Amino acid sequence: MKQVLWSLFFSPALVFLELISFRYTCQYEDGGPDFYGFPFIYRTSNVWVNSLSGEFYVLGCIGNMLFWTVILFALMTGIKRLKIPIHKLTSRVWGVFLLLFGFCIVYSTLSIVDWRYQWQHDFKMDYYSDDIICNREIQFFWN
């Protein structure tokens, strides 16, 4: 149970750190945002009206957090099965450090940028009548 909770609490930090991310660059007539997320799109680039605003997609963020929770849980279970002798105090100190680090990442991402929250993304953004062509590329350690 502890492993599930640790994985669930740290997964938002992995989403916002964007260690692995897809970048969707769409071809708009008058320019538009890029979309980011792995494996689901959860935000746009921050360059619409000013440099600190963007769209945040709740459904994509929840999907990404669940994805990273499963990955972290699998890693923690695998490490535990290796039966590597780890001092409990050391593991607790690292656990608290990682949770504080994750909290700082999540807090800074959600509080600094002026997000407009949407349930899910729409490449057409409700005012283009045609389908939009988007190119997807993978990025590592973007932030």
C-alpha cells in the first residue's frame, strides 16, 4: 500500500517535469500553440497572449498521472524484489526529499503560469472548420 501511495504522490511531478514528452506542432493558418504531454496531451505551449498563459487539459493530466503511477509502482516493486539491503532511515530521507521536490515542481508549475483549464484538448480549437495537420516528435528532458 505504501508503494502505491508514494507512486501516486510523486507521479504529478514526473508529469510536470516532462522527462519524456511528445510535442505536437500543428500547422495553423495564423499560428497557434504547440501541445505537450506523454502519453496524453495535457497542456499547450505558454506563448499565446503572454509568456505565462496556456491551456491545461485535466483529462490528459489525469491519464498521464495514472500512467506514471503504474510505471513508478512497477519500478518500486522490482527494486523491492531484488532484496537490496537499504537502510530504512536512508530510504525515508530520500522519500521525503523526493516528495518535497515533487511538491515544489507541481506548485511552481500550477501557480506561476496562468492556466485556462479545459476538460480535454481540441486541435481545431473550436474555430477552425478544417482538420489540422500536426507533427509529433518525442523530446527528452525538455524542462
